[in-house]
Amino acid sequence: MEEQVTYLELSEDEGSAHKFYEVRLAGQVVTVRYGRIGEPGQSKATTYPGPEKAASAAAKKIGEKVRKGYAPAVRGVRQRREVTRRQIVSSRSTARQAPLLWRFRSGSPAFGIFVGEEHAWVGNERGDVYTLTHDGEVTARYGLPDGVKCIVADDWWIYAGCDDGKVYDLGGKIPRVAYEIAQDVDIFWLDIHDGVLGVADERGGLTTVDHEDEFQWRRQADGRSGWMVRCDADGVYHGHSRGVARYDNRSGDQRWYTPTRGGVLFGWQEADEVFAGTGQGWVHRLRKSDGAEVAAYRCDAGVFSCAASPDGEYVFAGDNHSSVYCFAADGTRLWKLATGCGSAYSMQYREGRLYLVTTDGSLACLDAGEQAVRAAEDGTLPKTAEVKGAGWEPVRAGAGLETVAVATARTGGEVEVECVQDGTRLRVRVLSQGYDPSWRVQFPKDIRIPGARYLVAEVRESASGGFYRARGEIKRLL
């Protein structure tokens, strides 16, 4: 029996990830394999009543993909995404131990952190994402397909950017794909504001993608290694090996550029300022409006992370020798202490506590209050609670959906939406009353099916207007 194989790839130059779709026809059996280029992907075999029906089904599947922009390709020409991880030369800090209230060992070096009103989030290189209360109790675990680069918040939404080039929405019970980044982009950092994604890469490129995962603009910096990108309503702030620049978030026009002492390894932002930590041990505090340096903070080794209190009174930094620092706004160093759990890849300050994620995979909660710090400097420490995460099975990312009958579906305030074909794109619009039917809905990419209708727990208007954003649980209507 001769087997017929059709291999297709979707390979857009800007914005979206590169994917493959393969159809094998052998008699009555059609085997479909699909996924990201350079990876094994998933496969499913279906047996049909006869060879003719199998051939018809195979042709239909191929036609659907071609209409979406897939084209014949040679397998193996495009390769798997490059993944660069920060190389650590870390030694034990000689400073006094910091007052850690609790510590959770995630099991692998951790980059991702976000601390919100109810939970602290940590994501590690193994793809595990945990949520914990502020007092250190594990409440959930997600399993993503690849290492977590960062965790970012965008109003009500929480996203995890991964080494597989996808950005996952963690707002529901199951992680869903919200964005896919071009295959040839070696992602270093991500940030999101009002649905617009900023991507900084290894080559010093900066790319923005809108709420529909469509390319907006790209700029190339003079430097490389874009470890910093921060986004707000007016600008995108990009830090690389030579300095920090601000771009208009709509046009991509550069507004200012400020050189730094050493290559930028991390960035933080508050309402009116951005902070850039460098490999030469500096944290630069820059005004967003014009890039002018307000203050600079000197550490004893390369800075891998930094943060600030919302009022700007305190600035924090973590170096590559497992130390953490606190500075007054004017640059005065207030204290330096050892983390006791490796170098801080990322950090966030909230309500008197400094949360760190580290090279040994810990999420640690440090009491940054003056009394606790002074006691630690004198050698008196609180007992650090070791948080256990055993027994939590990860909720895996996937495209599975609960299905409900139309007649019995609505139990509350759910919103009905529909997926429609728009050229080579699948769009989502609201069908429920009280919404503008011409506006598109930001909706997970991996569950869009032409003609399908869904119930969404909540649909909110974007902060800038013009489109809606789906939030919470999603069910498919039968």
C-alpha cells in the first residue's frame, strides 16, 4: 500500500509562531500530525469506511489548512527555536543572612514571578507554575510545555511567557495559548499592556504584537541581548547591551535613548520611571518622559534583578553573588544581605515584603521592614518556614473544552461568542446583547474553531477601547 504524505508549514515573517501540519493517507487510515516546527508534535489516526472516504477526509483537512495560510514545505529546513538562558557565575554572599519569612522550592531555577492582591506566582525552567498565598501556602500548580521566561500581569489577566515561543493565559482552570512568537526570535523577555505584547530578543530586536496576535512594528537596537522590555499606555521601554530606549507604543518611533554603565540585564517600571539593572553593578533610575537619569544605585556585583516600592522611596536589587540590596531614593545604600537561596533572577516588592525567585528555584519571601532588617544585621533571624508543594498534580496546558447544550448552558452572566473565518484568520465576536458585534474579542488561539460558539465567564472592554477581552472559564456550545 502506497502512503501519500502532505507536509505543510505556516511560516509568517512577523508576529506568529511557525507551525507544521502533516497528513498521511494510507488506504482507509488518515494520520494527522501537527505542532511547532522542530518538535515532534501531536498525532491522531482515524480509520474511515473506505479508501475513497479517507482520501476525501484527507483532502478536506489539507484544504482547511491551506486556506489558513499553510503552504507545502520541506521538513527539516526550518529548525526548532533557539533558547538562551542567562549564564550564572554565582558565589555565596559574605553578607549577613536576610530575614526570610518563608521559602518554597519549585524544583528548578526560576525566572517568573508576579505578586498580586491574593497570590504570589512562580514559574521555573521546567515549565511548572505555582500559586501561593502571601503567607506561603500552595494553592495551585500548572504544567506548561517548556521553561517559563517570565510571568506578567495585564490588569485582570496573568500571562506566562515560555521558551516554546508561546504566551499562556493563566486566568482559567487550564492554561490557554494567547500569543505565539515568530520561530526565529530567541525571546529574552516579554511584557504586556492592554493586550499589546512587547518582545525583546537576543539580537537586540524589539517587536510588538497586538491583541489578535498580529505584528505591529519591529525595531532593531544598536546593542544586543534585550533582557528588558516594559510596556505602558504611552511607551515601550527596551533595555539591551548598550542602554535603554523608549518607543511610542503605537508608531514605534524612538522618543529617547539613554546609555547605561554596562549592559542591561533586568528592567522594572513604576508609573513615571523605569529602572535598569546592569552587568556592571548599577541600577539606573530614568524618567519615562525624557530618559533623564534621576539617580543611580551601586551594587558590588552584576545586577540580575531590581524592583522599587510604589512610592519610589525604596529601590531593591539582586546581584549574581546571592546578595540583595535596599537603597534610599537618593542612592544611599541602606542594607545588603544574603538571600540564602541563590541569586535573585527576578523580584517584586509588596506591602513591606520583598519576594524573590532564584537560581536554585526558590520563591522566597523576605521581611523588608526596618525592624526585621536591623535584627538580621545583628544576627537575629525569624524561623524560615519551608513550604511544601507535594501532592499538587500540574494542570496541563491544552485545547480541551467542556461542552454544554445550548438549552441548558446559561447559568449566570456568561457571554456568548462566536468564532468566524476572516480570510486566513480566525476571529471571535460577541453574540450576546449589549456588546458591539463589530469589535473583536481577544480569545485563546488554541481553541478557535470556525463556526463554533462558546460561553465565556466574562468579557471586558479593553482599557483603550476598540476590542474585548475574554476572562475566566470557557465552554463550547453544542
